[in-house]
Amino acid sequence: FTASIQHLTRYRRAIRRPNADNETLPVIFNDYMNCLFGDPTTEKLKPLIDAAADVGCEYFCIDCGWYSDGWWWDGVGEWLPSAKRFPGGIREPLDYIRARGMIPGLWLELEVMGINCPLAARVPEDWFFQRHGRRVIDHARYQLDFRNPAVVAHADDVLDRLVRQYGVGYIKMDYNINAGVGTDYAATSAGDGLLEHNRAYLRWLDQVLARYPDLVMENCGSGGLRMTYGLLDRLSIQSTSDQTDYRKYAAIAAACATAVTPEQAAVWSYPLLDGDEEEVICNMVNALLLRIHQSGPLASLRLERLALVREGIATYKQIRADIKTGLPFWPLGVPTLLDRWVSFGLDCGAKKYLAVWRLAAEEDSCLLPGVTGAVRCLYPSAGRCDWKQEAAGLRVRLPQPNCARLFVITG
């Protein structure tokens, strides 16, 4: 199985659009998860921007909510910034991000339009998926039909405004509905309409990336949905989950390299306001062999816990050049959410990186079959843990449930 996934990883890298993001693996802060949760304002953002810059983040993405004064789910579609949230304009926090040495980003869900969006009442029916002569509605949203040149022009207008006027260098492209079997408008079947729409949407993405080759676009779908290389051969980074519990995220992080290359797999690291140091470490280890999507209330963390975030990001920057060529392996097998010990590694030739999690395990040690070589705990540098080589592999001892360590193995 491992050999098959390693071959798939090589293949996925070979078919992917060449891009700088998958070469440099910059660290991204996003204000959503266990943080602002879609309620950004200039006042709330500035302390987070400062904290993100101070720990070493290189991008800062303002997530959902920036385009509405309040409830927005069924009203999205025009993508104009809220004057209430940003009295000085959206440029104020975006410029502040740049002033702190980071590249700004914004969240979009450009393929949909809310049923209460003013624009939805003004445009023709052929802007939207239809079945039996009526617009398709899912979760109070319409699905835009990218076969229509007017829809493409609308999408271009929004993207061009964000990039050219606001100076955005990162787009989190989300998708939170299920438009079903497709559209039967101007199609031989709903499936035919869906296929041609999908092809048109991919053509639009190609045009956007040709126009803005340095723009980083994240593929997101309610977390980790639509994780397909129809999109990921174009888009350089993939949201893996919107799991809010770091203990459950460990298994997702350790398993996601079966579906996406490590350097495209964005994993949330969100230290909690009331957690201990091991909680911060576990959060960081979740992301250290993949792509860091840093979040959480960094501006309010105790200094010793914030120092662990800073150390984790510094460690990541030391090893990220290896991640882009590393091949995944699993000494304990691909994990499930019920596993008490989890392990995931990257084979980088002369060295291997190995993350080990002790989750709900009563026993304080675990044997990792077949793991041999000279071992060093890479993160945290001062963390308590022990290991010893046995005939069958490496035995690792971790101090308490729900903790993790990152090791480097040579020889």
C-alpha cells in the first residue's frame, strides 16, 4: 500500500501546474478556525496580524464575513466589503498585513449566489443551474453556470477587483453547497450540463492563473471536499478539513497524504486559549509535515505557549524544502479516528521525518515497526519524550495522552 501511495504522490507532482507556492511552502495564517469564525473587523484583525507576523507567518488570509455587516449566508454574491466591519475600508487591514511583511488574502465562494443577493434578482435565469425550468436551490444558494460568458465576466470582475484594487495575493476559494446532478438548461441531460459547466469552470481557473501567475488559490469545499486533481493539478493548496478538535485532526493530518501531495495539504494549527503546552505542541505537529494553516487566538496566548508556535514555524521553515520531495509512509498503518497511537512520516532520502501522536492511549509507549536509524526529537526542542531502538523497530514513549512529537531519523 505504501509503495502505491508513493507512486501516486510522484504522479500527482508530475501532473501539477508548476508554481512557486509548491516550491517555497509559505506559512499561512487564516483568521477563521477557533479564532474569529467569520466575524472579522479591522479592530479584531490588527492584533492578530501583529501576532501572526511575530511568529513567522508569511501570508494572512481574512476568511468569510468580510463582505457583510451581519448574517450573510443567503446574501452572498456581490463580494463588496462591509463598511461596518471596516470603517476605513478593506484596504486598511490589507495594507496593514503588507506593512507587517505578509501577503494578504481573502475568502471567496465565487461559484454560488445567495437567494437574497440583490444581484440574483437582476440577472437572467441562464446565469444559474436549472432543472425543469426552475433555478436549482441548495442551502439557500443558487449555483452559477460557468458556461454562460456573462457569469465568467462577473467572476473576472470580482477577481480583478480583489487582486488589482485590493492587492490580494491569496484567494481561499470555498464551495459549500451541493448542486446535485447538474443542470438541464441548454443540455442533453443534467449530467451533460454539469460536465460542460465543470469544464468551463476549469477553463476559467486556467485563465485566472495565466493572468495572475503569482496568485495562490486554495481549493476548499466545506473543509476537505472536492479533493480532486481536476482542481489540484491547477490549485496549489488544499484545505484538508474544518475539524475543530485538534485531537481528531491528528488522524486526518496523518492520513491526508493518501489523497493529496504533502506540500498541498493545508492543516489547521489552532492553539486554544485555555490549553496547556502539550496542546500547542500537538496542534503544531499536526501541520509540520504538510502545509501550516495557522490560526487560533495568537494575540491572547500566554508567552510560553506562543513561543511554542514560533518554534514550530521556525522548525517548519528548516524542513519545508524536504517536504516538497518527501514520500509518505505510515509505520502503524493509515490511521482512523479511533486509533490511540498514530504515526506518519516523510521519506526524504538521506533523512526521514516522523510525526508520532499519543492520543487516547493509556499506555505511554508504542513500537513503530521497521523504523531504524539515528533519532533526534526535532520539535519541540525541549519536549519530554524517550525512545529506544529494539529489534522490531523504534519504541517511542510520550508523557501524556493527546501529545505529539516530530522526529528526524538519519542513517
